Amino acid sequence: MSRTFAQQKKVTGRYLLTPTILVLIFIIFVPLLFSFVISFFHYTFIDPGFHTVVWFGNFIDAFQDKYFWNTLRVTLTFGALVVPLEFVIGFLISLLLSREIRFKGVYYTILTIPMVMSPVAVGLIWKLLLHPDLGVVNYFLSRLGVPFINWFASSDMALWTIVFVDIWHQVSFMILILLAGLSSLPKDAYEAAIIDGASSWQALLYITFPLMKPVITIAILIRTIFAFKTYDLIYIMTRGGPGVSTEIISYYIYKKTFMGMDLSQASAISYVLLVIVMLLVVLLYTFIVREKEEQRV
């Protein structure tokens, strides 16, 4: 009787999951398959047909394009800046919030606000705040005797401005994940360390960090993926400028699609980005598995 009931539950579960699976197939896998197929054709908005097969021509053209390599360099630079900085800031704040402090709920609310804001709204707000003539930031700096700064005039300044805004927007995500990990750590390990005379720094170095490695790796992995996909801030604040100094690969794909009208090459570049992200996922997943095996030993 119990076996029959269990079988019925499985069948019912399959029936309930079927609509969701069909929707996912239609929304995710069909576009993925379509974009993969057209990456081997000359498929544009002007000539949307499967007339000319180019095989790997779109991939070769992408690798021969100097702007592609520039966007890849900018993307890697952007990711290498925002992810470590967000982790360091997020970890320090999460350590402070993991202690018993007053008004903790107020701090949680304040830190969560940037994360729930739309990237478009964040970009518009900071573009107004950092306006060289009308911005509030330059006004307060001028009151301190600092001359007006054009935050988007030079290549380096524009990139660092985007990095700052992205950190302000996304560090809350890192804080929440790391804070959840810190809250789940066993208390007995710290109590034993205190009895043995360990300092706070030693407890952090030899207890907190080893136990937090899986959580840290997952947080860094998720933020790296989203950093590679950053598009909204670039589009709103700089449009890839000055020149192409802040043009990351997602914005480059957008330009290829809607400005160059070349959907096939944009699809090819999208799959190059997918391969890069998947390699990062595999590396970090391998690291997580290795850490778990070492902890078991």
C-alpha cells in the first residue's frame, strides 16, 4: 500500500513538474538552440535567413576583431576589480553585523536597499550625482576646495567610476551571503578556541576562513558571473565610452545585435562568453569539491 502511494506521489510530481519543464524549455533551451544554430550562418536582421553557411566564420571574425579583445580585456579588468573589492568590503561588514550590536535590523534594511534597486535606476541616480557641473558630489567636493571632476572624461576615471557604482549596488548581495554563512558556523569551535587562549585574529584565520571557504567560493562565483554579464550600468552611464574604454563584452554583444544588425556574430560572441563563464564555474566547483574532500580527511 505504501509502495503504491509512493508511486502515485512520483507520478503526481512528474505531472506537476511537466508544465514548468515545458516553460523552461521554451524560454531557455529553444533560444539557446536557435542562437547556437545561427552562429554558423550569416543571419542578420536585414537578411534573416539560413541561406549562407559560414561554419566557424563568425567565431573567427570575432577573434580577429581588435574590439573584441579590447572588450574581453575590459571585462576581465572590471571583474578582477569589483569581485575582490566587493568580497573584502562585504566580508568586513558581515563580520561586524555577525556580532551583537544595537540597531542590527536597521543596518540590514539600509544595506539591502541598493541590492533591490534596478540597475537602470542606480545608473541614472549616480549619473546625476556625479554630473561634472550639476552633480551633488562635485558640489560637496568644491566646498572642500577640490576642483570639479569630470568622472567620465578619461578612460581610467570612467572605469573606476563604474567599478565604484557597481560595488555600491552589489556589495549588499555579498554581505547577505557571507552573513548567512557566518551565522551558520558552529559556536563550539569558537568556545574551544577561547578556552585554548586563541586570539580573535587566530580564530578568524584558523576557524572562520576554513569553515567559510565553500560559502566564499559560491559568493565569488555568483558575483563573477554577474560581473561578466553587467550591461545596464554601462549602457546608462557611459555607453562604453570614452571611446571603448568601458565597453565590456555584454555591451559589445548588444552593439553587434542592435547597432550592427548582425545577430549571428552576436550569438557567436555570446557562446564565447558562455565558455569563459563555464570555465570559471568548473574551476571554482573543482575547488569546492577539493576543499570538502580535505575537510572529510
